[in-house]
Amino acid sequence: MKKVGIFYHPSFSRKSYMTIGNRLRDFPEALEELLTRPNVQMFTSPRASEELILKVHAPEMLRMVARDPFCSTAYESVGGVVAGMEALAKGEIDRAFCFIGAGGHHAGYRQFWGACCFNDVVIAITRVREISSWRRFAIYDTDAHHGDGTRQLVDGDPEVLHVCFCGANYASADGTKVDVDVYRLAWAADANRQYVDAVRHQLPRVAQFRPDLLIWYYGFDTHLEDYGSLGLTEEAYFQICDLMIATAEECGIPLQVVLGGGSLPHLALATIPEIIRRLVEH
Ligand SMILES: [Zn+2]
Ligand SMILES: [Zn+2]
């Protein structure tokens, strides 16, 4: 049975950034049943330190984030992703689901946009490389938008595989930075199947790359009702979740799910507990 850690802070439900309104209003209550399982533990996301954040971002980012009311949960958002990755690296848990109040993948060295503030995943990777032997990381980003901040920060890092499902096709010469155009299949009659196939098609890269950790950046803004709609429904996310679990298992590595975009409370409620249930049971 896999040990699953959930990283959450009450501020994510109360004052999450405006573009996603109160999308997490039903949490943590919606996790009640899952939290009775013996292999599930919930942790309160701690604040990340400025010292750690400054290993990834320019000093003026601290002032820029402090001025932005959308970023009121920025430090806890990063802190939960860092704590989750640390617990995975120490072997304390096998899988993690990290809630956030402010996003990460549009945060670059000196700029952020799109409801992101600090780059949670890159900061966590920086930390885990300091405290463990982990060096190699695979990031699969199925948020609706291009993970421009993450790409900027890991671009020169051959030990990070960054596969992003967005609006263009691209592959770096060394094959570690990949974009897959999924916008072309938006609103196709079988958009779910085509999108999931596009993800499946990219997953053999993980075994070839031999990372220490697989990170799934999960946004549900691709849902047919949400702001980055590609016409997907809930079922697509569950199938992607199963693919991520199977890939991590095949490679013998842990899996960390980091929440990205998506604005609608009923979609958060319909998808997040089910994704965690799969992490717990499969
Ligand atoms: Zn997005
Ligand atoms: Zn992209």
C-alpha cells in the first residue's frame, strides 16, 4: 500500500487568488473519507523561506509578490510543494498531492503572471537537490497553458525533463524540453481520447530519462466549462492520473501531483478527491 501525503493550507480555501475565486471552498471537508484511510496523511503547508525562494528568483520578486493581492497565499503554496517533495525524497511517503492557493508555472526568474507568484516546482527541486541525492526530475504539465516560467527556469538544466501540453510543438536538441500542441484538438468530438493519447504518447520519455521523481502539474482549466477550455471532461483527468501512476510504478519512482489552474469549485470537488483516491488505492 502506498503512503500518500496531502499538503494543504486553510488559506487556499479562504483567500485563493481571484481568478480561481473560491474553487477550493469544499476543502478540506471533501477529503474526510480519504483521511480515514491508514495510508493517508494530511500536512499543513508551511511557509517557504525567503532564503530558499531567492535561490530561484530575483530579489525584486519578493517585493513584486508582496504588492500583488493575488499572491497572498504564495509562501504557503510554495511551502506545501517543497514539503511534499522533501517527504518524498526522504522516503517518508510514496505519493503526494499538493494543493496551492497561488500557482507556479508562469513564474520565471523576474516575472510572474496568470495567477502564479513563485515557481513552486522549481523551488522544490532546488531544495531537494540540497538535502538528498535526487538530481533528475520529470515534469509533465497538463494545465491548459504553456508553462513559460518553469521552462525559463529549467531551460539550461539537462537533468530536468519538462513536457508541456500547450499550443505549439517543440523539442529541444537533447530531448529534455518538449511542447506538445493539444490546442489543435480542442473541441474535437473525441477531445478526451485525443488528449489522453497525446499524453500517453509522451510518457515513454520518462523511463528513458530515468528521473528520481515524476511530477504531474495538474490543471483542470482544460475542462469544457473552465477558462482554458479544450473541451475535456473529468474522465480525461482520471485517465491521465492512471497513466502517471502506471509510469511512476514502471520506473520505480514516487509521484507528486501539484495543482495548477482551474476555477470552478464543482470541478475541484469532482476531480481532486477522485485523483487522490487513485493515488491511495492503485
Ligand atoms: Zn492554465
Ligand atoms: Zn508548453
